[in-house]
Amino acid sequence: MHSAKRNKRITSWHLIGAQVATFRKAARMTQTALADRCRVGEDTIASIEQGRRPLQADFAAQLDELLDTIGVLQVAVSKVPRRERFPAFVQDFVEYEQEAVTLLSYQNQAVPGMLQTEEYARFVFSCLYPPLEEDQLEEWVTGRLDRQKLLERKPRPMLHFVLEESILRSEIGDPAIMRRQIEHLRRCMELPFLGLQIMPMKLPKHAALDGSMVLLETPDHDHLAYVEGQLTSYLHEDPDVVSLLQQKCGMLRSQALSVEKSARLLDELLGEK
């Protein structure tokens, strides 16, 4: 597992945060004073300066004006690598995901991000509360679509997805968006390196009522597990934990519809919509 373990990364947000702190001090302003001028909480300024919170483009422009830094912060934000624009708690996972040899995903609330259409992804992000600012929403959508380049990577990864039937039958949002999303899933099933199973709603037993998970194998054949919840996510590297989740996923795959029956279910859903 040693190759999977990494030291805490110094990101672009840490460097930008250090710039903000330097410019603020040069302007002889405290964090409290700057927060008051920007009409935000002092903790917001502190989080940005510590690199724990990404600096959004519109806020960078505001700081450039207040601190008289002639657009330096706006340029810095525009140069942040796309991968680092994800929230800090998923950056490591995104990096491993793009290198994965195999990946198995179980989702119970929404279509897996790797298989989302652009309009479905935009709808999912628009549901977040508190609402995202428009520029942040667009950044997240773009980031999600960038992650889907894994489907075009060579050598091909081996991918398998299990998702709940209830996701596909949900009446949340525009029915036309869901229809096009299901059509996209059906096309994805034709990819020779991708498997998709549907977990039927009428099931007497279920091995993962406690939530979604993603299991992946790195090029060095380390096995990792990513679990995401409300305001918290964790990348598990402990072999005992990963093994337990692998067993759980194995049971899920045995309980879900076969790939062939899942394809027929998608066809039936498209006939109903």
C-alpha cells in the first residue's frame, strides 16, 4: 500500500491563500477588517488564506480591487489546474480515479458522475443547498465532464457500476432530462469495458443500505475505497476496510439484475417515458 499513500499536498489554493494573506498585511488590514469590507465572515477569509477554501473568481476580483493588487489574484485563480478546482476532500480520489485500472461504483441517490450527461450533472449541482454561485456551478459541471475522459483513456480501465432502480424512476426534475440520461446509460452499456447493473426496487434484502461507495485499483495494484456522505468524504487505504467494502460490493452485484436484464429494464423505461 505504500505507493498509494501520499503526503499532504500543497495545492494552488495554499499558494493563493498565502498571497491573499501577504497582500492583506501589506494593506495593513486584519482578517476581520477585510472580512467586513467584503461583507463575509472572518472565517471565510481565514479559510481562504489557509488554503482550505478555494478562492472563487468573482471574489478574487473583489479582493484585487480592495487590496489594489492589479488583477494578480484573478490571474492566479484562472491558472489553477482543473483537477484542483474540486473540493479538497475529493482531490486525492479524483487523481486516483483517473489512473484506475479497475473501478466499481455503487450509487443510491443519483446516476454516477462518470456516466452523467451534462444537463443531468448541471441539474444535480443546481439542487445543492445552500445554492452554488453560477460560476462555481459551471466550474463543477466542467470538472465532472473532464473526469469522464477516463472513458476514452488507453489502456482502457475496467469499469462496473451498480445503481438503484429508484434513481431512474425518480420524478425529481425534468422528465426529458432523465430520458436523455437513460438513453446515455444505454449507450454506455455498449462499451466493451463497462458493465452496468440495476438494483431492483422490489428486493427483499440489500447489502448496502448504509450508502454509496467506489472501489478502485491503482496501476500498482493497490486497492482503495472512497465513501462520500453529507459534508464528509473519506478515501480508505486500510486493507481490512477495503476488503470489507469489496465483500459488500460482491454481494451487491449478486443481488442486482444481471447486465442483460438491466439493459432490458433501461429499454422498458425508455418505452414508458
